[in-house]
Amino acid sequence: MNRSREAAERFAERRRREDEAPRLRDVVPTLTSCRIEVDEARAGVTGAEVSHTRRVVVAHAPALFIVPCSDGSCRDGGHDITHDVLRGLRESRAEISGQDACYGHVGNADCGRVLRFTAFADYQAPT
């Protein structure tokens, strides 16, 4: 029960941050579509243990890109890739890649899971 309450609290906090963030369409008005491909694995593992694609609904999305850690034992972790993604979008880059180490803890040790991402973006043609 305690574990599900903690997960619910993390979800509520993430939702609050998303609600308070500026909207992506206001930050990057020329952006028409964006998807982010994510791979995550333990540090030192070459292949992805977890992978998925996040499709961004530009018209409604917050200008906030936080990916929860996929390790169910991780506490207070996750991956905040907002800075890297927004910088690339503001520069109108079609492809933005990066990686981020989880800042949470598993027991008494740092989690250290590594997330690799590639964002693909389309923009309005200049008029």
C-alpha cells in the first residue's frame, strides 16, 4: 500500500509541474510536431532495457520533458531532459539527441540508470 501511495504522490507532483509549465506552442510557436524516442538501461549496459516513443501533442503539451525512472525500486529519481529538448526546438533542429543519468536512489546507492533520447521535430515553413 505504501508503495502505491508513493507512486500516486509522484504522479500528482509531476502533473502539478506540467500544469504550471508554459505551453510548448507558446515557447516554440513554429513547432508543428514532435516525437521523442527513449531508451533506458542500467549504467554500463550497452543495450536498452526499456524503450518507447513519446508523441508530443504540440497544441496542448507543457514545455516540460520529464521521464520517470523505469526502475520500480528507484526513489526520487527520473530524467529531466527539458533543457536539452527545448534548446534544440528553439534552434529549430529537426533531430535532437542526448542522454541523462537518473538522479534517484535505489536503497542507499545512486540509481544511475541512463536514458538516451532522440527527438524528431517538424516546423512551419518560413513565410
